[in-house]
Amino acid sequence: MSEVMGKEQVVSFTEFLQELQKEWRFHLNEGTSYRQKTAELPLEVARKVGGVAPFFELEVAKQTVSRLLPFLDHYRVEDVAKMLHVIAKELHMNANLSDEVKAYVQQKRQHRNPLSLVKK
């Protein structure tokens, strides 16, 4: 449990909500109605929980979603829990990257060639 508490201290709840909102906005513009709803529900769950800790472990995330939204079918619970889990883990990983890794990634981004769909 202390490992989860340490992760929660690295990832702020505000930052977590912001990422969930970004995901929701993306699916509003690009997603099917199923994906739009699936992206909306994690925001509801996160606001009810008021923290990030339950989402670092996938099984706990599933239990939390099932408890808070008991009307959801199994597949939707899986999708909502996975979205919460993946975003929490990604934020934690990004917050813990060393300065050297961050600099390397930034350098690679600056020097990459633009994407082209034209075959040469």
C-alpha cells in the first residue's frame, strides 16, 4: 500500500482529471458513441473517488468502477477501469523520468523527420 501512496504523491489528482478530460474531448471529436461514453465515465468515477490511488492497480480499478457504477456491463467496466489505470500509470511514469531521458526524448522529437504518406 505504501507504494501506491508514493505514486499518488507523484501524480496529482488535478493532473489526473486534466488527462481524463483530454481523453474525453478527443473521443468526442473522433470516437464512436461507445467510446465517447467510455471516455466520459472515468471522469465520473474519478470525481467520485477524489484521488488517483485506486487506479494504479488494474484489479482495484475494476472493483472501484463496479462498485461506483453497478449498472455497467462487464465489458464497459473493463474499458473504464483500463482507461483509468493506463492514464494513472502513464502520468506516474512520465513524472519519474530522469532529466537525461526527458532531454533525450526532446532531442529526438526535434530531429525527427515529418511523417509522409507518399511512398518514395
